[in-house]
Amino acid sequence: MSKPFVSIEQLAKIYTSASDELVVFEDVNFGIEKGEFVCIIGHSGCGKSTILNVLAGLDMPSRGSIIMEGKEIRGPSLDRGVVFQNYSLLPWLSTLHNVSFGVRARWPQWSKAEVLEHSRRYLEMVGLADSLQRKPSELSGGMRQRVSIARAFATSPKLLLLDEPFGALDALTRGVIQDELIKVWSETQQTVFMITHDVDEAILLADRILLMSNGPRAGVAESVKINIPRPRGRATIVEDPAYYKIRNYLVNFLVNRSGERKTGDSQAPTFIDPSISGVGNENSTNTETAALVAAN
Amino acid sequence: MASLNVRAALVSVCLLAALLGLWEALNQPPAATEALTEFEILMGGVDQEARVPPPSQVAGRAWDELSNPFYDAGPNDKGIGIQLAYSLYRVLTGYFAAALVAIPLGFLIGMSPLMHKALNPFIQVLRPISPLAWMPLALFIIKDSELSAIFVIFICSIWPMLINTAFGVANVRNDWISVARTHELSQIKTAFLVILPAAAPTILTGMRISIGIAWLVIVAAEMLVGGTGIGYYVWNEWNNLDLNSVIFSILMIGLVGMALDFALGRVEKLVQYKE
């Protein structure tokens, strides 16, 4: 079997102090295919952010490695764009220059006009054509995160890393920006790895959801395939027969099963396809789901 | 109701009028009760006591000085403009020399915990030394009073700029450094495109403190080295027992200091950003 586009192998993060050592996660193995949208869900403290930071090259693992296109990731690179939870815009630059900052770093040989034109196009894509000259402090949280997303997409990274990008936004804004993310992603077909706490968000966006067991000694326990056809919309996705099956499966994992990690499962996570009947139904407590399953 | 600014200005003007009025009233020579003899007039009239000149006299003196600020009638008789220009020249030379050293060094200290730990003891010992304490040593080593005065300005301006730059650089938000790293910026580019603008408000605050201290110190330094400058002028007029000129030059020192602070304040505003 050929290696996936990105391959995470035996990754572990261990903090050692004089008295003992804290294993945040260990034996983490998974792959990301080109063009795939992968979400990772897990309780706080399981080390999701650390995995993302290692992917970004901002953090070093204690053990294991990440191979991307046959090369080990060592340090940050423009091939991997990051959208941080707190936006991380440079407050002294305007919206346009926050994006062109990245574009210029990516294509230093471009002329000033080309850089600005390219940046402007991506800001238009996220609906910020009217706010090019505003400073981040003059933007709402949602608008700031849009700038951050535009900056990441504008540099066309091979892998896009999103660290809980909507965590700090209210539910309405979050929905709007999720739609925008889907739009930009479907235009660019980028490979995306995203951390989220929101099960619905994960189902809406992802091709595959990785479920992490609880830390310490956390790991990626399961890999859940989301085979709801695209394009997906926030309003229509709930009508898909598979939706609640998947949702219940995920919630059940997070509530009941994330604490138990089978010892010795150092290999790849179990692949699950909850839409195949028989999987994920047994623990169903949701009457709506029961109705849907009956309708099937 | 008038705006706050108008009301504040009104209070300021009233206070000024009251203070000047009090000063004027308390410093009037007693009126002569009888005709003075020639001898008494020569000896200063009936006023046997030295008085602080009232503001009306100081204003007259100020008018004379300011109407011809750049005359040069020999070593001990130069216009106020020339004296202030000498002082400003020394302050700005020493100050910018200090900035050239303090800001790069502050970057180094701020970016490298090793250099911070290594240099900190030196800074802690050197910083509390009164700049004027360096004067004898400077005079001996440099053998030039002009350059010694500039050195004293240099040494007193360096610390606030150095410490503020190091603090500003060390406290640049980690997220912004991460942004620079994920965009593969070189060290130099990170320093200029991210760290410098991020730390600029803190650096400018240090520069503003420094220019204030430098202007305080130049007066004392010029009293010591003599020759030219506003500090020398104050001392020289004291020796001449010309209190009108002393008071006038004190006011000029205040005004120029305010102008310097105002200028730096404007620059500080330019680099300020809101998070």
C-alpha cells in the first residue's frame, strides 16, 4: 500500500519533569489523503493542538515523525498554512496587508500589483471586499477569522491546518463562516486538517473524522468516514438519513467511550462507517434518530 | 454648557492670572516716602532688600531676548536662540547616538535569553549611576568638554531605550512569531516585519522617557562644562545677578522640553496600534 499524502507515524509527546513524565499522547498513527478534509475531535487535554502544531512545524514531537510527500516535517513551511484559533492577525497592518504579507512571502518574485490583486481576490471570496483598508481592531471576531482564512488560502498551501478556527465565535457567525469555508475549500480543493469541538461542524465539513481518546496517554482511537454527499448545506444536511446515525455515533464515543483506550493498539485507528446499518445504532438514545432509522 | 476643553482652558487661565498677580503683588519695591538723595539713588533707592523680579519685569526681559534671539556679542553674551541651539545640538547628538546603540542591543537582549541573563548585571549596576558622575571620567578620557557633555547625554539616554526595547521585543506575542515562522520569514525579515512594528510602541515610550531625561541632564552638564548652552546661560546670569534672565531661561527650558516631548509623542502615536 502506498503512503498517504501526509503520514503521521508513531507520534508521541511526553513532558518530563524531575519526578515523573507526563505522556500527553503516544502511538498516534494516521494518514491524510490529498484533497481530503479531516477533522479531529477529542476532549481538552488530549493533545490535538500539539498534533496540529507538530504538523505546522511549530512544535517538536518527543517520538515519531510526520512524513509529507516522502519528506519528514522539520520546522514550519509555506507548504503548510495555519489558521489559529485567535486569528493571529498583525494588528498594525490593514486587512489587505495582512493577506498580502503572506502572499508576498509565498511568491517573492511577484510584482506589488500582482500580490495585491491576488490578496484582494481571496478577501472578496470571504466577503470582505469592503473592508480592505480596515485594521483588525476595527473588525468583528468573525471578520477577523475570515481575514485569517483568506490569508491561509491565499498562499495555496499543500496542507491547511485549522486550529479550532470557529471556537471563539457565536453560533450564527460560525454558521456563516462555515459556509464560506466550504465555498473557498470547494474552489481550491485543498487538503485540510482541522481541530474542532463541535460534532455538527465536523460532520458538515469533514470527509473523515478522527476521534481521540482522553489524555493522558491519549491516542487516535477511531477514524469515522462521513459519506454524506457534497455539496452539503447547514440546512439540508440534517435531512440526510446518515446524519443522525453519524452524530449519535460520535456523541456516544465522546460521552461514553473516549475514556477507554484499548491497551496495545499502537496501530492505525479502526475505520468506521456509521452509515452502514448496524453500526452506531445500538446505543442510540435519540428518538429522532430512531424515527429516521425506522424510515430507512 | 461649554465643552470640557473650554472649561479646562478657562480654569488654567484663571490659575495663571492668580499666580502672576500674587507674584507681582508680593514683589513690589516700597514706594519712596521722600525725595531721594543722589547717593540713595546710586545705592538702589529705598529698597534695601533683594527681590525676585515681578513677572512684569521678566516679561520685559523676555521680550528683549526673544526679539533678537540669535545675536552673538562675544563668549558671555549670546542670544537665547543660540544658547538653546547649542543645548539641543548636544542633546540630540547624544540621544541619537544612544538610540543607535540601545535599540539594536535591546533587540539582542530581548530576543536572546542568554544575552539577557549575561548583560543584565551590567545594566543593573550602570543604570542607577547619575549621569553627571561620569563627567570627571569623561573629561579625563575624552579631554574635550563639548564631547564630554554629549557623552553624559548618551549615557543617560541609553537606559530607558535599552530596557524598553528589550522588554518590547521579549514580549512580542508568540502568535505573531508563529505567523512569521509559518510564512518562512528569515530572522532579519521577522525582526523588521513583525518584531519591530510589534515592539515599536514600547520602544517609542522608552525613547520618549530618554529625551525627557536628556533634557533634564543637559542643563546640569552645561553648568559644569560651561562655555555655551542653556545650562551655562542660567548659571552665567546667576553670576551676573540678573534674575530676570534666570527666570526667563527657566521658562524657556520648560517650553523646549515640552516641545521635545510633544514631538516624540506624535511619533509614538504613529506607531501605536490597537489589538
